[in-house]
Amino acid sequence: MAAIRAGLVNAARPGLFHDCIVEYGYNDTRIAQGQELFNQTESARSTQLKAIAAKDQKFREATQLREEINDQYLHYLVIGREEFKDDPHILALLGFNRPRKRTINSWREQVNLLYDNTGEPGVLEGFAKHAITAEELAAQKQKLTDWDNLNADIKTAKSIAENATEDKNKVYDKLLAWWRKFSTVVDVAVEENPQLKEQISVVTPTTK
């Protein structure tokens, strides 16, 4: 983009090079078309970067919240397994009698078993012995809901970022097509004066 920016500036600047390319049809109007495509690409690139940053921020927030939820769940797991070790029914209700799940979806289901069954007889009473209240457990369940919402936000943000990238690539391809044609004309226009080609900074970029 830096090479195109420099080339457009030099092409629009009055002088020998400008006069030379005008003879080949690249007047102020056509140069302005290239500048407009450049501006559109810059704008689309800015939108793309913001969309990617928003997606990444949502992902960081979800990761951090999951770690917080998991840490607290493990605290309850240790206490619950000891407190309810003689009550296999409650252990089963809370999922405390199962190996810990490793996949994200299985982990969520296992954690949710605890919070969905805190109202079962004996559960709150057992946790209360360890200063764990119904309000505290409800707050943790809300965090799990918040995590679900963040994951939904990530999907939306990912879609927005992908669309922004596609939009940027489309306008960038148009800019490159314009620039390649312009570069071809410049090669002919300055064939006998290589210093002019250096002035216009004719380089065809390939990186998006």
C-alpha cells in the first residue's frame, strides 16, 4: 500500500511525469479513480482490523471467564465429593461421581449439572456447612450463562470479521487491477527515461 500511495501522489503532482502519463490517457480523472480505490481499500482495511480486534477481544473475555468458572467449579467439586461421599444419589445428580470432561461442550454440561440441581433436597444444606450459599451458586450459574452469551457473540463477531475481510479483499483486488494497468502504461511512457519510473514508485504489491 505504501508503494501505491507514493505512486498516486507522484502521478497527481504537476510536473514532467504527470505530463508524460497524460499523453497515455492517465489524466487527473483517471488518477482520481485510482485514488478513490486506494481510499476505499484503506477504509475497508480499517474496518477489517477493528472487526478482527473485536472478535479477538470477545475470545479473550470468554477464555478468561471460562477459567474463572472452572476454578470455582473445581472448588465446589472438591468440597462436594467429600461432603456427599456417603450420598451417591446427590453425587450423581451433581455429576461429582464422573470423571472430569475435557471437551468444551462436555465440560459445560458437567458444570451445569451442579447449578441445575442445587435445589434438590440436601444439596444446599450440604454446601451451607462450608459457607457456600444459594446466592453464591446462583451467581456462578449466571457466569455460565454469561459465558454462553459470549460464545454467541464470538460467532457473530467472527462472521462480521470474515465479511469485513471479504469486502476489503474485493476493493483491494480492484485497486490492484487498476494499479497493474497503470504500471503497464508507465513502463511504456517512461521507457526512455528510467528516472521518471523511479519517481512514480511503480511496484505491484501482492500482499493483502
